[in-house]
Amino acid sequence: MVAFWHQAAAYLGRNALNASLDSYCRLETADGAHALLADDGSMVTLFRLEGFRSLPGEQDITEACDRLRVGLSPFFSKPGLALQFWFGHSPELGRREIETIIEDTSRIARSNALDLHDLLEERRRLLPNAVHGERCYLALWTRPALLTSDDRTRSLKTRSDILKAAPPLTLGQIPDAALEGLSVRHESLVTALEREFSGAGIVLDTLDTYAALNAIRKVIAPETLGLNHPWRAVLPGDALRARMPTLDRHFKRKDLSNLVWPTLSEQLFADHAEVLDSKVVQIGNTAFSGFDITLPPEIVVPFNDLIRRVVSNGTKISWRASMLIESGGFAGQVLREQLARLLQWTAPTHNGRIKESFDRLRQTDGDGNTVVRWRTSFCAWAPADEIGLLRAHVASLQEMVRSWGNSQTNATAGDPLDCVMSSALGLSTASTAESCAADLLDVLAMAPLARPACPWQKGSIVFRTADGKPFPYQPGSSKQNASVDIMVGTPGSGKSVLMNAINLGVALSPQAGSDHDDAALLPRISIIDIGPSSSGLISLIRDALPPKRRHEAMFHRLRMVEQDAVNPFDTQLCCRKPFAHERVFLINLIALICTPEDGDAPYDGISQMAEACVDEAYRVHSDGFSPKRYSVGMDLQVDETLAAHGFETDTATSWWEIVDFLFAKGDFHAAALAQRLAVPVLGDLVPISNAETVREPFAEMRVHATQEPLVGAFQRLITAAIKQYVILASPTRFDISNARIVAFDLAGVTQATGARGRKQTAVMYMMARQTLTSDFWLDEDEIKASALPEPVKAHHLLRWQNNRQMPKRICIDEYHLTGGLGIRDQMVADVRVGRKAGVQISLASQLIGDFDPSIRELATNIFLCNVPTADSVKAVMDTYDLPDTLRPVISRLSGPEAGQGAPIVGIFKLKSQTYVQHFYNQLGSIELWALSTTAEDTALRALLYEQLGSPEARRILARRFPSGSAKPEIEAELEQLMASGQMIDETVRGNVIGRLADTLVKGAYA
């Protein structure tokens, strides 16, 4: 008999009800900014349900659900309330989202003339296979039953009067038709829902009516999910767009629908539905097949478990689920309960369990829990020309749902269209699913609440969660007060590759702007490292630029030779004295230079003497005193430029005169070269310190440790520094003025051990930081208040303006090697003022304890790649007040996993909330080879770049070593050589890498 009625309903569905979908939409119009109004006076508001801000453990989920139960139980204790949890999961949606992000990245790359087609094409191939797009929404329905009898009668009468007074509008929206009393209740419930979810640590964003209708429409037509669809509903308050009359009653003015806003059903449903058979429905270009849960899970199983089952199954299923929770849990269950009691003797086990369940529910209802009505429907979809694939997918999905806590589902639905529309979003509360009475706590525990929330919808970098949800990240986001990154990980954990990947993301981010000529500009990225970790990134960007712009990306290994000289006394163009930040740097640098090798601070009075010497040096060598005189042959390029301009010199001509002349001619580069010879140098401080105005205040001071006069100690230490730090003792010879992305390798100018090495390392870091970022800190007010000539002032104000519109980033890898002296104080100061100057700061080291407490506290993005010790784990947990459930996750971080990428725990401090999530940095073989930091790989890559060019070399390397590294093969050959008795040194290692490179090159030409 039941089968007969199913067949009859299916027949009617295929033949009588396939003309229109309008009947499935109860929505009539909008009321206010967030609420939609249904035909019976009910109201609905949609929320985007992102999930937990912090990676939750089982206990966290239980506590959150219990908090929600306590907060929502009073509302569910009365009739008239419904919540719809809607979840959609689709590989195709993931592909579209990735394609959108990559297309944005490609557009920015093109605008900067960056040819990165091989890398971007690899992302297009790789990422869609690694991620699945998903959407999760919550619909809040309030019905007239929420009102008291008197309020409901009065509100319904008012609504009836409004509808009667309206002109005939059978196919148009009638505004201001909401039930007055229900509007107030609905708004208070929206506020309560936002409060309760936020308090539980769950991100719930209220959608305005336009966004809500757009989401509903995309669910109806899932082929538009993930697309930047321009569709926007037309609602009361929008400009009226009269339509041509199409019906006779329009012409006779008996229906004015064509003159007002069209019905929501007409706007939402762009296609008709066709029932193909008892299970499949076609709407537009998409086929759907649905089923319902007829018996809920025996045990409470998290929704994430179902997602993991679908993902691990490997079948690329596009599916959705709708969980409808309503007040009145026992409604419609009385007959079932009585039959179970009466017929218990016929099936003691089965009916006995039903009876026990009802007894338990009645006992707990109103006593610490609330019994609600629960209905759940599922649906899968596929392109209309792939019906066979859809049948396989829905069968597979049905099996996975059945194994989800041992649920039971129906084999066929009476009307397949009804079943499919039961899993639609926000159209009505109608459902073909069996109604079940359930604990509110259990229902919430099975809802899709525990998804990992991401604060960014888009980003130039795309991570992914363990179950394949995209996790975009945007460096320098306006959602954060500052951008201070710290990265923690031992060698091999993926830390340096992550820094390179983020720097590449900054270079390819929407922040990249244009100069005053509207020409594309790369952002300013300054990298300081000991070793070649960033060489791959620089090579990638440099070789992707047109030949005439390749100077914009530079990697340089500094050496302690005069050819690499960088004068710390350099000032901004035409400036006779440093700006405030440059002056502070100079004083700190000189104090550091004068710090004893076995000490952590300079002698008493040294900082004050350094301050006096710096001011005096600029005063003495400025125009009105004793400027440095021009001499032919000191800079041949300047000499040629002056000759070309016909400038005549004599013995009294100063370099400052040359600077001003060349600046006035608009030759800024030549002016900068001339200025290098006009400013003081380190050696000038020795005679300057003997000047009466400098020496007098310190004449009686002595160094406590050595009892020598302070002035003598100062001169001794400066003289020693001139010999030790050759690159600081001469006019600048090394030019990076036209470079925008620069990396300094300090391995050649630092020492790894000893007190002397510690001090030298700190001095070199200070020098590198100032050389790379001196113009990052320009201040508009200081420039305007200066005594500079107006043309010079205008020049620097334009530089400041260009700087402000562009991202600026300082990166220091291996931060634990900085020496622990003045550079640490300088970086703390940079972190504190970086936001005001628009400077992003990124620091990477092996342990969380390597960072100063102030930096750990002020960091806004913390990336944990590997936390190797229990003490370090405890320090991370305590510093960032992380829940205990994260301890095992952090402890298990151990570097890249084959086929998965490098696992990371990220802590993101936003203006409003803090997010903590676990995700993977999964790069393709080409990108891994481009950004690899392993010594063997960088050497091999450099050889192939030289012989084959960058793109071809990356292609060959990725094909031969898809893991992104040749290190295992190189080490295997070295072990064979060792086994044969050969000693392994750098020459032998280089020969092995060279032979491998030759083999790969020959293969490329074979």
C-alpha cells in the first residue's frame, strides 16, 4: 500500500508538478536590512556560518554546544521557531574559487610584467585536486505562532488590512506587510543568535537581504556557486523598473504587477524543473537526486566525521545537507509513541528502544534540555549530461550517510522534486524528511558547527585544511591592526619556504600599486638572512621580469670588501642632515660598535658622545662650514654627467654644490652618486671627537673597566671598527637604489661563534636593516617641517606618497643569529611603529624563545611549523593562551608530509577576534623548486638556471624530482663515495651536484 502511494506521488511529480518551482518558495518580500518575509507572515534571516575561530577539540565542541543549548532552549520551548543548518560541499566550487584567486594573481602578475605562467598553471592543476569548496548557512525562521494570541490576532488583522488596501499585485511584492509584533521578536532573536554563537567561539555573519537572496539563488543553481555573479535581487526601496505588460489583466489595469518589484520566486527561479524519473530531477543545466534520513544516528557523531568520510572516499561528489530544527519536538510523534507502547510485545527489542527513547526525552524535556523536531535531507548534483555519474554519486553518498552513526535513509522519495527542494536553502520549512524528536544538545552536536573558520574570503596565498577546505591568507590585511609575522620551526620544517611563499604572495597581492607615471610597481620587500634561503625567490621574480626591469629584484651575498661598502651616514637626497629615524639609527649603531665584545651595553657616556659626534659631523661637512671638496676622478659617472651639462668646477667646488646642480637638472641618480662623497664617513668621527664642542662635556669621564679617558676609548673603538668593518668605513659603493625586492645574505660578513662574532653579526644586521629600509620610515610631517628647499621637499613628499600606497616588508630569517645586541632593540622599535609607517615585519627562527617578549606579544600572525621541545610547546601555549586541545596538535608538527605539504598551526590576531587553525602549505613541484632553501637544491637549481633558463630548469627539476628536492639522491651518491673510502668535502659535494646537473641538461636536449 505504501509503495502504491509512493508510485502515485512520483507519477504526479513527473507529470503534473514539473512546470514551475514557484510553489516551493514561500518568500514574498524583504523587511528591513536582514529579514525576508514569507506568505504566512513568517520571517527568515540568513547567516553565513563559518565555524570555530580556534581549532576545537572534542571537549571544546561539547562546551560550545552546551552553551548554545542553554541560550537557545528558552526559544525552542515555545512553538514558532525553526533553524535550518545548510551545508554544501563541492569539488567544482573549490575549483572555481581557486580559479578566481589564481586569475586575480595572474592579472596582478601581468600588470607587473611578471611572466610566471609555469608556476600559475601548476597551481591551476594542483590546487583543485587538493581542495573542496564549501558553504555553510544558518536560516532563522520565526512564525506567527511565537506571538501571544492577542498580538497574533492584532498583527494579522493589520497585515490583512495592508494587503486589502494594496492595488491588485498578483505577481508583485507588497512592502510593509510584516507582522508588527513578530518583527520585534525576530530582531531580538537575531541578536540573541549572534551573541550566543559568538560567545561559543563560532563565527556567524548576518547576511543582508540582498546577500541572502543571492546565496539562496546560487544554491538553486549550484553551477553559479563560486562565481562573481552580478545578479542582485530587486526589493522594495530599489528603483522601480516598469516591465512591459504581458497579460490581458495588465492592459486592463486589473493587475499592476508589471509596475512594481517582481515576486521573489520569479527572481530566484531562472529555470523550470523536470522530473526525469523516480530519483532524478533536472533544473536548468544541473541534475539533482536527493534522499532523507528516516531514522537518525544511534549515537551522536560530529558532522565533520561525515565530511571526512566523503573526502577520504575519493569520489568527487557535489552534495548538500539540510538539517531543520523546530520547536515542538513531540508534535506528530504521539501516535508513534502510543503504537510503540501498545505493540512492544510484537518486536520487544525494536519497539522497546523506541519506548525507552520517548521516556528519556520526556524526562529530560524542560529539565536541563529541550526536545526539538529534527528533519534532515541530503542531495547530490552533477551536470545534466552526466546522469549516470550522479546516480553513482548519490548511491555512494547514501552509503556514507548510513554509516554516519548508523543512520537509516529512504530508498526512494514519493516526489523526487519535493525531496530535492527539501535540501534547498531558506525557501520554506517544508521537508519530505521523517520528523524525529531529539535532544537539542544532540542535534547541535551533529550540526555542521565545527568547521575551521577563516577570516579571509580571498588571499594571494591559499593554504588548505586537513579535510580540504581552502584557507586563503592575505598578508598586510586591513582586518589587522598591524602585520607582524613570526615563524617558528627547526631546519627542514618548511619555515623558510613558507617565508618565501608569503613574500611571493605579497609580490602578487592586490596591494601592488603604481608610481606617479601610472607604471606598475612591485612592492618593497627587504630580506636579511644568513645563507641563500631567499635566492630562489629573487631568481624567480628577477627572471620573470622583462630584461630592462630585472634590476628590481636583487640577491647579494655581502663580503667584507670595499666594493660592497655601504656608508651608514648616507642621507636622503639633498639632505644635509639625517631625518630623525636615521639619526637614531646612527647613534644606536655607533653605540653598538663601541660596545665591548664581552659586554651587552656600551660604556657609560658612549651613547651621548656618539650623539654629539653625529650632529657635529653633519654640521661640519655641510655647506656653511667645511664641506667636502669635489675632485675629478672620484666618480667617473658624475664627471661624465657634469661634462655633459657643461658644469665648470674649481678647487672650491663642493660635492654638495654638485648634488644641488644635478638635482636641479632632474638627474637624481647622478645626484645620489655625488652625495655619497659629500656626507661624513665613520672615520670622520675620530677628528670630530677632538672638537672642543664635542670633547668638553666628556673630558673628565673615564671608562670604569679600563680607566682610560672616555674620548680615548671612543676613538680607539671607532678606529678598530674601521679596520674590522671595511664595508662601513668608506663611501657607499653598492647601489640598490633602483631595486624593490632585495635580499642580503650576510654569511660572508658575520661570524657564527664567540663574543667578537656575536658583536659583528649584530652590527651587520643593523647595517643591512638600515641599507634596505632607510626610506620605509619617511614621515610626511617631518618632511613638511624641514628647512629643505621646496623642490627637494616636493621630491621627498612624492616619494613618501608612493611609499604609502605600496606595501613595505622587512624579513629576517634565522633571527636567533642576530647576536642579541642592538639589532634586537631596533627590531622591537620597528615592530612598535611599523603599523604607522605601513611596514610589514616578518621574523623566522627555530624556537619561540628566540623572539623577544615584546615581539611575541605584538606579533599578529604566528606560524608554527615545528615546535620541537615540551618547553617550547608550553611557552607557545602560555604566551598565546591557547586551549589544551591544541597541545597535541602543536606537538605533532614535524615538517612536510609526503603528498600533503607542510603542516602549520597559525594564530591570526584580527582587530575583532583571534583565529587559531591547523592547515597545510601545499606547493606544487615547480613552486617547491622555485622556493627551495636546501643548500643542495639551491646549488643544483643555480646550475640549471644558468644553462637552461628559469622556466625550463624548473620544469626539468619538477619532472625529475616531483617531491621538490634532489637532496636524497645527492646524499645517496655521497654515501656510496664514502663507502668506497673517499673523503667527502665541499669539492666532492660540488662535483656530485655538477654531474647531476650535467645529466639533467643532457636529458633536456635529448
